[in-house]
Amino acid sequence: MLGPLLRRCGRILAVSGLLTGVAGPDVGAREMDWQFTGEQGGVRVRLAPHSPEQMAAFYEARGFPKAAIEAVRGACFITTGVENGTDRILWIELDRWRFSTPEGPVRRLSRADWAARWQALGLPRSNRATFGWTLLPEARDLWPQEPVGGNITLVPPKGPFTLEAHFRLGPDKGRGERVVRIEGVRCAREEER
């Protein structure tokens, strides 16, 4: 009984530190300025895009080398918060999330994509661990009332896109589904700041 409680408390603290740390200097101690939100059946998804400059500064301050910073600048980073307001276990499975524009799908950069990139650049393991910690988990369970947060990274689309996030419910993933759809999401670019 104590194990799940400690696990949940640890996750809440980790999410709190991540969202404050990546939010940028203009946020300070107030709540993050979520720009896009969606909710369905007790599942809430909140998105806060960050500019290449913000993300480069975040990782540069943590000792990332120049080649890695340039790789970061080329991606669209969106800090994502998910809250399970249901009374069931909720499954985050990023492979079931769809990002699209009217022209077609937007490619998400997965942990595996970044691992290959970091391998090619010879990024030190300590930097890889730091980077991995800032990403939203690829797949995991969320207990009732539990939040989680982290970055999702995309190949930057040319304009706004739609997120359709699919979540299965229950310990066996067979107790229903929630779909949160958020339209008009944009990657933050320097010229928009």
C-alpha cells in the first residue's frame, strides 16, 4: 500500500520540477501558462510549446555540447501535462497519439529517435539521462487522480496541427477509452515570442 503512494508522490514532485524548470524565466513561481488544453471524460491534456531558444538554453545550462544543442533547436518541443481525473487506471501510450495537419501526419520524435541521434553525436550518458528525464514517458499507467508531465518532440510542421490523444482504461487496458482532441496547436518559433 505504501509503495504506490510513494511512487505517486515521487512522480508528482518530478512533474512539478520538470514543468517549472522547462517553463522558462517568464513563468517564475506562478502556474505554467498552458496555451492549449483539452478534456474528455475526466482526462485532461495541457500543452505548452517552447521556442528553440528556450529549449537550447535549458539544455545548454545542463552542459549539453553544441552539436546536441543544434539538434534540440531543430525540433518542436511541447511540454505536456496529463491528469487522470477518472476512477480507473489510465494508459499513456504515445504510439496511439496522432498529430496531423490538413496536409497529413506530423512525425513525433520518439525516445528511440533521440537515442539514435545521441548515439551518432556521441552524447555523454549523463546528458542522455538528463534529456530522457525531460520527455513524457512513451508508455505507462496513471492511477486515478495522478498527473504526469514531460516534453513531446515533433518534426516541426509548417502550421497549426491537431493532437488526438487516445487513452485506454483499466488494469488490462480493456475498460474503455478516452480520446482528447486539441486543434490549432502550434510549435513556438522565435519570431512569435
